[in-house]
Amino acid sequence: MANSFYVYLLASGPCGYLYVGVTNDIVRRVAEHKSGLIPGYTADRGIDQLVWYETHQYIDQAILREKRIKRWLREWKFALVEKDNPRWLDLYGEVRAKAEPGSAAPTGLG
């Protein structure tokens, strides 16, 4: 996962509250959200399900993509999730398993 950056969408549930973020360690960052270590918007609303992510090689690309998605309408964000994850499954277990030693790094969904 070295030199990988991730843009990700968390949700409180299907078509619920959404959060868009960027990180260089998706497993750690989502774990922080799940454990409530990040106070504020996500913790207050129970936003802790990883429903979409994509990988970028460069941080500037990831930040630009995050900023663009943040400006999107909710319906567009829903469509982004549902394109590859129509049941709004929490992808955290899959991402964590891929990041464990002996496993391939996450490749993203999009």
C-alpha cells in the first residue's frame, strides 16, 4: 500500500448520511471512524460504513477527486456507490483482509 492514496465514502447506512475523505492508509482511517476516534460529523451521525473507495498514485490527484465529489449532489454520490456496491455493503472487512500480510493491497472499486 506504499505510495497509495485513497478517496473514500462512508455512510451511516443505505442512502443515509455520507462522508467523503482522503487518506494514505484506508484501513487505519476507517478503523478510526468505526471506533469513534474522530469526533464531529461522522461520530455524531454514526457514519462508519465504508461503501466506496478508489486508489490514486498521487496525493494531489486524490485531494482533487475528494474536493470534486464533496461538491456533488447527494444523488450523484448515491449513484457512485450503487454503480459498484448496489447493496451498500460495508467494504471495510474486505479492505482490511486485502491489507493483511500475505494479501494483495486494496485496488479500489472504480
